[in-house]
Amino acid sequence: MSAVRAFRGMTRAGTRSVLIYRGDLITGAVTLAIQVVLAIAVWRIVYGGRGPVAGVDARTAVAYAAIAACLQSVLLPWQFSTLPMRIRNGQIATDLIRPLGLIGQVLGQNFGVLLGRLPLGAIGLAVAGVVGALVLPPSWNAFLLALVATVAGAAVAMLCNLIVSMVTFWTFEVSGPLIVYRFGSAFLSGSLIPLWFMPAWLRSAVEWLPFQAQVYTPVSIYLGRLRGGEALALVGVQLLWVVVLAFLLGLVWRRARHKVVVQGG
């Protein structure tokens, strides 16, 4: 029970770290609103009154772009966690002796950050709704399965983010790799370009990576592009990636513990 309380405490701290900076929240909301409007405008221009492309009509493509931008904003903040800073300033020494393990601390905080950013995603969706870019899912089953896929996608994103953040144990400066990872993830997850429109060879490669589980899978299920057994299979792939990434995180952490060098005093 003490570990559960500690995890809840880290979650609350992560949420407060987002909500306490109102200026950043306002800036983030405005930025996301602009991003959503631009994405909608671009896809409407790309279609330009044409019929379906690769079996996808303009309304579906526009809705995908709007929802994907909001989901990506929630799942991939510019600062994944405070782990790099805690390693650089030596706070990691204190973290290692706390009752809740370091991985639990960071995951709890990251989960809190995700919860704190949900209002931003809601604002982005509201903007998309105002400009007529949202559509309803084809059925309640699709909506509920999309919710499950969104939760699984969030778990995949948090695990990927934490694994990348742990590079700090070896480099002490991770801003470069995080920027590369952020933009790479935005592309490979289908946030910028849906996998429907990717060349066959690229799509085949992307399907072997965990990124599509973050955005493409939940949004495609919501829009009805993935249905029945195919949708259930991709949710199963998401859950498999959660297990694989958790195992990989454990391996990285076991190696990282031998690289801890406390700086500061």
C-alpha cells in the first residue's frame, strides 16, 4: 500500500507541475489550436474537392489529422520527465533510496504529466469540432475499443519516452536525442501522415515498430478504418508492445544502475 500511495503522490506532483504554470498552459493551448487548424486546412487543400484517395475520403482524412495532432500533443510533451535533470544535478542519489523504485517514481510523474495535459487535448478537439472537422465513430463498440487502444497507446508512449530519457545515464545531456526521437516518433506514429498514405515498403517497416500503437491504431479504430478482427489484432499488438517495452526498460535500468555518477553536492 505504501508503494501505491507513493505512486499516487508522484502522479499528483506530475499533474501539478503542468497545471501550476498557467502561462505555459495558455501558450500550449493556443499553439495546439493553431496546429489543429493548420492541419485541417492542409488536408482540405490536399484533397481539393477530389474523391477518396487510397479508399479514404476527405472528411475522414481531415478528422484523422485533427485527432492525431491532439493525441500526439498529450502523449509526447517537449519535456518527457525530470529524469535527465535529476541525473545531472545529483538528485538521483536521493531518488535511489526512496521506498518507491526509480522507475515507479518516473512513471508516476509521467502519468501525472499526461493527465495534466489532457485539457490541452480537449481544447484541440473542441477547436476541431468548431470548424467542423470531427466525425462520430461508426458504433459504440468502435468508440469503446478506441478508448482501450488509446490507453494502451499511452502506455507504449510513456515506456518509449522513459527508455529514451534513460540515455542520460550515459550521456548526461539528452536534449539532442530527445528532439530526434520526438520528430521521428511524430512521423512513424502516423501523427503527421497516416499509414494509409505511406508507400508499401515504408508502411511494412513502420508496422514492425511500436510507434503506430501510439496514434495510428486508436485514431483509425475510432474512425472505423480498422474494424472487427483487424482492430482487435492491433490492440493485441499494442499490449504485446507494452510487455516488450517494459522488459526492455528493465534491462536498460539494470545496466543504468552501474553508470550512476552523482554530480553536485
